[in-house]
Amino acid sequence: MRLLLACIAVAVAVSISSAPALAARDYVALEQRLNAEQMRATGLDTLSPEQLALLNRLLSQDQGALVEAAVAERAADDVGRREKRPATAPVTASVQGEVRAWSRGDTVLLDNGQRWRVIEGNLYLGKPATNPKITITPGFMGAWYLQMDGQTPRLKVQRAD
């Protein structure tokens, strides 16, 4: 009988190898999982209804414990990883003051109080622009790009505050 219970416990443990998928499912009783021939072959047909109910309850508790352990292991595996950030929206604002040129290292002060530093690219204007409107859009791999309305070059920028 102990060998039989050990075999059943191993079978349940193997079936729980994909614990997150099983976490949403309820435990399925042995008499629903096994056909009559399998019940006879394992000797489960000789158990009284109370014994079978107890066995199902114990296996259900074991399954719950294994699922909890798998979830805890998964959570521990995520330690130190970056959190996923929600999608960010473009920033539309005006630059404070007069602009003639921007190049690497320059800081751009916006009317909404944000400060952005140019880290790549250059912009030279033929005549100065006063309080020009700009759009800063998110790019690939966390990059941000500043583009002045009516101007073609985009500057790669990062928050400076």
C-alpha cells in the first residue's frame, strides 16, 4: 500500500512540473483520472470510499503545496530583474528662451519644468527660434528623441533632472 501511495505521489509530482498552468486548475480526483482497468491494476478499487476520499484530499494538498513552491521559486528567480515599464507617451512642450543650435552636452529646459540633455546629434538653425515647440518621443531600447516642429534632424536625449 505504501508503494502504491508513493507511485501516485510521484505521478502527481511529475504532472505538476508546469505548476503555473496547473495553478488555475482544481485537483481532479483519482477515480476521474483513471479508468476501471487502471483502478484495478493499482489496487485503488479495493479502497473504501472513505480511504479513497482521504487519498484524494492528501494528493490535493500535496498538489497545492507544490504549486505554491513553484510560484515562490519563480518569484525568487525574478529577483534583480528590471521591472517592466508601461508604454510611455511622447512629451509635447515648448523650449524656454531662444534657440540657435543644440549639440551634444547641451541641456534643454522645457516650459513644463523638465530638463533634457542632448547625448547624440546636432541641430543648427539659420535664424534663432524663440520658445519653439518640440516633441520628445520614446525610441528603441529606452532611447528618447527630441524633434523641433518644422525641423528634420532628431536629437537623442535623456532626462537631466
